[in-house]
Amino acid sequence: MSNECLFCKIIGGDLPSEIVYRDDQVTAFRDINPVAPTHILIVPNKHIASTNELSPEDETTIGHLFTTAKNLATQEGIAQSGYRLIINTGPDAGQIIFHLHLHLLGGQRMRHPMG
Ligand code: 5GP
Ligand code: ZN
């Protein structure tokens, strides 16, 4: 938990958001500025600033981010039409929130640039 972190505040319920899933390891909520019909952010409940701060003890949680993404894709009805999972790390990738998050994007043919 980081007092300054927006996503820690969302996880802790101190900042409102549209939460679509939560358990003891991860929380998923809709992006405030969606770039696709489905745009969900899936975050570890533990404050990890970015993939640069990952340690071996986080591997189970990070794996769980991906199975949660798969389950939410099914729930959103986009598992068969397809979706994109994105993690931005650092300035060149455009990371603006320094609490690791997995973007789940779907519901349209992707136009978001890859590189
Ligand atoms: P990044 O570029 O760091 O990978 O993406 C951060 C994402 O967080 C952006 O897509 C942005 O729209 C989203 N975001 C920023 N602030 C908030 C907020 O207060 N609530 C929610 N739900 N999403 C946010
Ligand atoms: Zn945080």
C-alpha cells in the first residue's frame, strides 16, 4: 500500500471506480478513459510500481492477473472475438500510473498502436 498511489486508493475503496472483480490477490476495474468498448485494468492488490520492481515472490500473483484477464474476457463476451493485453513500463511505453496494471482491451478491431 502506497499513500500516494491512485490505484492503491481504488483497491482500498478510498477512490470510486467501477470494480468488476476482486479477490485476495487482484482487483479489476474499468479504465476511466476507455480506448475500446471493453477496457479493464487488472492490478495486484500489493503495490508493485512496475514490472521493474517484480520479485520471484510475485510470480503467483502475476500469473493470477492473466487468468483473471481470461475470465473477464469471457465475462465481457470478447474471448472468441479477441482482445489485447498490455503492460506499459516506464516513459518510453507511456506508463502514467506507477502501480503495475494489465490492460484488457477488446470489443473492436484494435487500432491502438503497438510500437
Ligand atoms: P498506463 O499508461 O500507466 O499504462 O495507463 C494508466 C491507465 O489508467 C490509463 O488508461 C488511464 O486512463 C487510467 N486511469 C488513470 N486514472 C484513473 C482513475 O482514477 N480511475 C480509473 N478507473 N482509471 C484511471
Ligand atoms: Zn499502488
